[in-house]
Amino acid sequence: MTTADMIRELCDRMNISLAELCRRIGQTPQNFNKKLKRGTVSFDEMMEIAETLGVGYEQAFIFSDGGKIKISNK
């Protein structure tokens, strides 16, 4: 699943449009759609989306023994 797919599914589950998400995070839909197409949504932007919508988000390295090194907002 790509970052764009994740964000679109999040919007579907939160029952908001992508344009509404853009408004809430202070970006234009045109600019944000370009980022989605290029796959250049930053970690900080993902954290902002999660915080704005009240959900958790994490990025992690996962070892074979189950250990993790992660950055998380919750």
C-alpha cells in the first residue's frame, strides 16, 4: 500500500474528502495531490495529518526478533 493509498483510505474511514483534509492541514488540494502522485509526502506531514484527525501514526524499523525502533505520535 502506498502513502497515497493510506491517506485516501484514512479519509474514507474518517468520512472526509481529500480536499477537506488539505484544508485542515493548510495545504491546497492541487499541491497535496502532486505530493501524493510523486510519493513525496513527508513524515512531518504524515504526523500532522494524524494529529489533525486524532489518530496515531508510526514509522518503524522492525527486527526479526520483533524489536522495533520507531517514531510515533501516540
